[in-house]
Amino acid sequence: MNKLFSVFKYFSFFVLFYILAGAGINLVVFPFAIGLFLSLVWCGQKSYILAPLYVGASLLQSPTLTTLISSLCLVGVILLVSGIHTKLKKPIKLSLYFVYALISQIGYVFSEVYFNSSIIIPFITVVSSILFMQCCNQIFSAILVRGFNYKLSSIEIISCFVLLCAISCGLTAFNFWGFEIVKVFAVFVVLLSTYTFNISATLISCITVGLGSLLYMNNPEFIAPFALFGLSAVAFKSKYKFIPCVAIISLDLCLGYFIGVYYSYSYINALPCLISSIAFICIPNKLLENLSGISSSNSSSVAMRNIVNRNREGLTKRLYDLSEVFGEMDYVFRSMIKGGMSKDEVKEILMQEIRSKVCEDCKERNYCHRVCENETNKIFSELVNCALERGKTTLLDIPAHLTSRCSRVSNLVAIINNLTSQYKQYASFMNNLDASRVLIAEQLSGVSKIMKSLADEVNKNVTFDIGRENSIIDELTFNNIVCSDAVIYEQNTDVTNATLVVRNEDAEKIKIPSIVSKICGNKMVVSRNDPSSKSGYRVLTLKTAPKYDVIFGSANCTKEGSVINGDCFSLIRIENDKFMFALCDGMGSGEKAEKASSLAIGLIENFYKAGFDNDIILSSVNKLLSLNREEIFSALDVCVVDLKKGIADFIKMGAPNSFIKHESEISTIESGALPLGIVQDAPPAINKTVLQTGDFVFLCTDGITDSFESNEKLMDFINNLKANNPQMLAEMLVDKAIQNNGGSANDDMTVLVAKIFKSA
């Protein structure tokens, strides 16, 4: 099958060579066959097959010595340079190929000057052949590389019309006793265009064919009739293909017999329209539908984009519904929270249990609980109070007068201690259960907010820009970057998104972002580079670059005598062009501290990636750590920078002060709140600050801050640092802290430094 296709392809090239070899501009300049041969070689077709086909077609069309010399020189030079580059394994650049194309026509220029003493004609022919070669490059690189499944760019469409004009010029030469081949071609092109392209393309096609005949014989005889054929076909277009065929044949007869448009007209002149119509009617409707689908990819793309927006409406409703579901679940879990009993209620319950277990069958029960009721209740209350506060009661806590008359004092003490211990276990369990319910409720509330936020985002219709898409494809093609498809869409005025399908070898080219940025009107950056379902292509996703960007530096030192640093830090990009850098200091040092800090920082990272709010994140992490039976306490220092607006959120829980080094001064972000894991409901300290280009943000653990005598001295040292590299600043600060401690680290030390700058 492949061999058959290859034979058909090269036979088609031979036919084109033969037609274009006779396509002369006013029968003087013949550049088209030369340009076609040069283009096909450039587009990767086998030059050793094309060479004899070109020479044979040229000699068949014009068997002269000039033709032989010029064609042999042309193919000889091209075969030679192609062989040399293949041997050296170096591809030919297009600019260099233009030079080779000029050199290859020296034989033609020499023979023309020598035999015909003409210099103007060879010059025009050489220039025209190079221009036509570039037009063919646009067409064949698109068809042979991308195939027919993608729409052509504007440049490629114009190049197609140029080739159509050249073919028409060549076909005009074939006139057999009044039977014009160019009319056969023109009518077929008109009918095919009518059913596969829009009205504009159809009319331009038929006029282009007419211009080709004008180029050949310097006579506009066919321009008006071919244009009228196009109008007639469009006007009578029907699901019955024979109707526009009949309209064209009738129009041709009318123009020939009654109006006299043609110089001469007979039944032979009427045959071309009839033959073309029969050939067109024989084309299967299914094939025409497929061709129409390819040519109307732009309109189908519009339909698909409308479907996208309709689907977003359905998705928005489902997200809102899910948000309501999670909101209801949050309410249910909060309603399950029991809450603890008051101290008086606990004492009353325990005292009833004591009476039941100690005094139920005692002979002195009536005396103690009736005659001396107030005194006995007071003693029981004090004993229970003592057990709750101190953890247990002893015989020394019982008054002497009760000891003298009660024979069950030891039993009383044991039961009080036992009941108190059971109550504390139960209270701890209920508190943990309530805390777990609060934690789950907060997560459900967070998920509900995320769902609602997503619904609000999805609810905005996506605006597509087909004009800019075509401009991007054209501009990329002009820069020799094959882009088979492009989609530009906007959801708000701040962010533009572009998705391009480009060849694998073009995906990394740095021209792509600059071209897209120029056409979109703002700086665009490649955010994703994914493989495509189409072999040999990749999908590039570009988005509007944020106004600001950050670079980071970090330095640390482990406490003297410890093997593991108990500090952990994180640097991650989160959604909506935000960057988070966080520092966590596990209490103490060594493995236990490292475990505490890494656990906390891991939770923080995942919550931020999921899109939860600051309050929910810190509250949830704090509760999770406080529920851990091991005492895991960590000082947390988080900075979230919005790269679009240059606003930073500083979130602190037990962390020391942070610092912002401006161009000429330094500011402090005060510490606050308890460390993570100590108290379940400890709120974080949150500070919102506007950052400027050139600002440096310093986050430090207490190992750094404690090494300085005062906060003012630490600020002075940072403010006087002259380096602009965040990594150098971090290392200089750690070195100074170690120097302040006499050359050793008294605690784990870690510094994060971030520099804010405008995105280029």
C-alpha cells in the first residue's frame, strides 16, 4: 500500500512538473517548474527520484539545448549539495538553501545569455522561481508534515492560490481544436470549492484560475466567465449536485452562443463544462463531506468552544450542589459536639456514685446522710475536689471526726480515687472525640468553600479569540515553527491562556513565548509542556506571566553534638500564581525535633496545595498535632506571596520575628501566638504586607535570633548586608550567628531569604 501511494505521489509530481514547465508568464518567463522542484527537495522528498522526473518533464515540454543545460545544471547542483549535507549529517538551513537555489540556476542564466543575448528575462525568471519556491515551501511543509487534518494558516492559503494560479497558467497551454483543458480544470475547481469551502474561497478560487490564463496568454478572456461560474454554482448550490452543474453548463452556452464572450464557440468549446460536471457528480458524497469537514475546522472549533461554555454551566451547578452537601455535613458534625460538664455537675455525679458504692448498706447511713447531711456532703465535696485537683486523695485529707465514727474510710478513699480516675479518662476521651468532630467539621467547611470557589471560577464564561489564534499560527509558521492548532481563551481581564500544538522539535524554541506575548499584548510564559495524542507533536500551555517573581536562598547549621537538624523548610508554588515559603522549628533538637517539624511542614504543604484558607490550615494542623499522644510542638513561620499583586501574608505560630529588608530601611514582622500542638484553639498571628521590587524577606529560627544580644542588633546586621544574592545573604547570617556563639551552634539554625523582583 505504501509503495502504491509513493508511486502515485511521484507520478503526481511528474505531472505537475510537466504542466508547470509550460506555464510561462506571457510565454517569456518560465519560473514555476524550477520553484516546484527546489521546494519539493527542501520539503524532504527524495531528490534522486525528483531529478530525472524534472529533467524528463522539462524536455518533454521543451526539447531544446537550453532546457537540457539548465535542467541538468539545476538538478546537478541540488543533488551535490544534498549529498554533501547528508554525508556530513548537517541539515541545510533555509537561508543557505536560497544560496544553493541561486547557484543551481547559473546554467540557465548562462545558456539564456549565450544563446538569446538576454539578461533581463533570466533575472526575472530566477527571482520569480525563488519566490515561487517559498510559496511551495509553505504549502508542502504544511501538507507533507501536518497532513490534511489541520487548517492552513493565512500565508499557506495565499500560497495555495499562487500554486493554483500557476497550474492554471500551465493548463492554458493545452488547447486541442477548441477543447480547453483550463476550462475543465476551472469548472471542476469551482464545483469542488462550492461544496467544500465558503463563498469567499470559492469566488477567489475561480478568479485565481482566470488570472492564471491571463498570465499565460495576456488575455482576460476567461476571468469574467470563470467568476460567473463561481457565482452561479454558489447561487444554485443544492443537496442535488447536478443542479449547480446544469447552471454552469447553461451559463457557458449562454455566454458562448448568445453574448459572444469567447472569440469563437462551438460544441467542442461546450465539452469542458460537461466533462467537469460529470466528473464532479461521480465524486462520492461521503468524500465531499470529509473535505468539507476539514476546510470548516474553524467553524466546528467555534461550536466546540460553545459546548465548553455550556458544559461549564452544568459543572458550576454540580459544584454549588456539592458545596451545599459539604456545608450540611459541617453543620451535622458541629451539632454532634457534646461539650464538657461543669465542675459542679461532675462533683454531684461523683458524690452520688460514692454514696451508692460506700454508704448503701452501711448501718450508720441514716445518721450520716440525714442527721449530719450538710456536714457529710461538705466532707465528700472537699474529698472529690481534692481528687480532681491533685489527682488523688489520701487518708490525711479525711477529717478526724469522720475517721472516728466511719469504719469504711479506706474504702471511701479508694472508691473516690477510682471514680475520679475513671471520670478523667472518660473526659479525656470525650474531649478528644469533640476535638475530632471539630476537626472534621472544619475540613468539611474548607472543602465546601473550595467547591464554592471553584464553582464561582467555572461560572465565568471562557472567551475565545479566533483572530489572535490565526495570527499566532501565521507568525509561528513564518518563523519556521509548525503549529497545527492554537486556542486563546480568557476567563478574566488579568489572565490570558494559550494552548498550542507544535512539533516535538519546535516545542523548546524560545521564539514561541515571545511571539505569543507580542500577539496577546502581555508577557506569556510556558506553564506546561505535555505530549500530544498526535504522534510527533507536543501541547504547550502558556499563561500570562505574574507581575512579580521570587528567588530564594537557604542556609542552616545543626546544633553542636546533634546529628540531625530539627528545622525543616518548604518552598512551593501554589495555585493562582502564589508562592509559599515556610520554616518549621521542632522544639528541642535531633531526631524528635526533626520528626515534629517535618510532620508539620508536610501537613502545611498539602493543605496549601489543596487550596484551603490560612485560618482553616493552621487551625486544622494545630488540632491534628495536639491530638497526638506524643508531645509534638513546633514553631511555624509561613510567608505566602501573591506574585500578581506583590502582597505577602506572614503567618506565625510561636515563631520569632521576621524581617523585610527594603532599599534603605528594614521592617519587622512581629512574632505571635503559641507554637503548634500546645493548645487546640490557639489562633495564628497573621500579618498582611505589601512588598516592593528589590525587597528581601528573612525568615529565621530561634537559633539565629537568640544568638544576637537584641532584636535591634540583628536588624542592624541584616540592614547593613550588601549582597544581592539571597543565598549569600542566608549564608552570611548563619555565619554571623555561629560567630556570636563563639564559633559553635548552641541550637539548630536555619535561614530562608527571598528576593522579590519584577518579572521581565
